[in-house]
Amino acid sequence: MNTTEKVIREQFPFWEKALGANSATARQDVLVYVGCGTSYYLAMSLAAYANRAGRRAIAVPGAEWLNRPSYFWPDWKNTHVVAISRSGETTETVAAAKNSRENGAFVTSLTVEADSTLAKNSDSVVTSPTHAEEGIVMTASASLMLLLGLQMVGSEIPASIVASAQTLAEKLDELLDYEVLDRGHFVFLGGGPLFGIASEGALKLLEMSQVMTQPFHPLEYRHGPISLVDAKTAAVMLYSTDQKDAEMKLVEELREKGAFVIGIGGPGDIELAVDFDLSVAGLALLPALQILGERVAQSRGIDTVQPRHLTKVVKLA
């Protein structure tokens, strides 16, 4: 077991410490979730969850909010910017937070580094410690920041989610074999708040294994991308409770065209039952997707402790 897998498996006590660590924000400004890479995909899911909770929200990549915020929200100076960064040192995110604050926005940093540059340039900080051995690939920290972000919009995170997420990851790991790991094209499908999670799952597998991956909203997949499906395709369907019938029909089509389907919460060549609601599904799914990325990498002899071309913190000159 390498350090990446060790951190994935040992992240759950950190979840327990983060439960109830922060409360819902009382501010009513439009929430703008800003981040880069994994943090941006978390932003996408958090914005969806925030809107469902009755709070207006959007997600914007860090560099976009820094350089052209008015294209994303016309009254961008009067917003509540939630800047997401594991290290709190990501160049674009820190600069976006500083610029927003200087122009009148209220800025909250969502990070696992309470003494970071981002935290020092924010009006408020939401944080909880992460696994000390986490390396370049973001795993435990991603889960923690999603958990904290959900609590920030008033989501009730049941303590049982910790065991549910751990069990799901372990069950998927038991069922993975050469038939799926050897596929050369992976597709992650998730709708609503799960699209950001599907995007993060795709990013994890791509950066860990260097295999081509793509995320899509499930019912968008028929509109062009399905032309790539063949016997080399593996699809990961993150079933939602409100669109499951439509998603099941899509899975049938994909299997008919040769794809191997991992169904999380519904039918597939690998089927995994879930015992949690859509309101917390994104959090519960992350560890399983992290394990999948690690196993695909291992099947190709790739060391995820030192992924190609990547560093733990992206700093620009």
C-alpha cells in the first residue's frame, strides 16, 4: 500500500472531527464558490447543494473570477466569495480572493490550512485539519472541504455517512478486476450536485493513471459523446434518486454498445447499493472514486505518489 492509498483509507477519522465543526453562514449574498482543479469541482457541487438549500450560488474557476468576474455575475462586488484551496496558497485562488475583498466582496476561505495566505486574506475561515501524509493527489482534503462546505449552507451531515462512505469504497475495491481496470476510456456520469463529483472522479483517475477520462451529465451523453463508446469504455454511473429510471435506460444502452458499467446506486456490471440520500451523496461517493483511480493506476504500474507533471501546490510566477 503506497501513501496515496494509505491516506484514502485513513481519512475517515478526520471526517468525524469535522462533523459539526462549523455552522451555516448567516449571510444572504450570492455565494460564489471559487477554486482550481479539484477545488473547482467541489465548488460545482457546493453551488448545486447551496441552490437546493435556497441560497443563490454559482461556481467559477479561480482564474476566471480573478480576470473576468463580471461575465459570471453582474454585481460581482456584492457577493460572498467562498475561496476553496487545500493549501491556501494556489496563486489564482488567492489572487481572486484578494481582488474580491478589495472590491467589497465578503470572502470566506475554505481550506485545511488555517495559517495559509488565503486564510490571512479572508474575512472568515472555515477549516479542519487533514491527514498529515497527504501528498500531491488530493483525497482526504477534498472530502473534508466538501463536508465543511455542506455544513456551511446548513446541510445536516449524519454521523452514519462516515461508515457508509468507508463501506462503499471497500466494496468497490473488492469488485474491481482486470475486465474494468484494463479499459482505456473512462466516462463518469452524474447529474445535479453529482456532476461536480463525477468531474472530480474523472480528474482523479486521469491524474493518477494517465488514462483518458470524461465527465458528463447523464442525459447529455447521448448527444454526441456516446459515439465514442466501444468495448474499451468503462462508465461510472453515479445514480441520483430523482432521475434513476432515466439513468438506468442510459446504462442499458451503454452496455449494449460494449461499455463496462460501474453502477453506484443502481444497475451495472458492478452494482453497488447505497444507503444515503442525494443530499449527502457527493460526500459519500468521493472515497470510492479515489480508490478507483488508485487501482487503475496500479494496474498500469504508475506511482500515484509522484504523478507526472503535477505538484502539490500550483504557484504561478
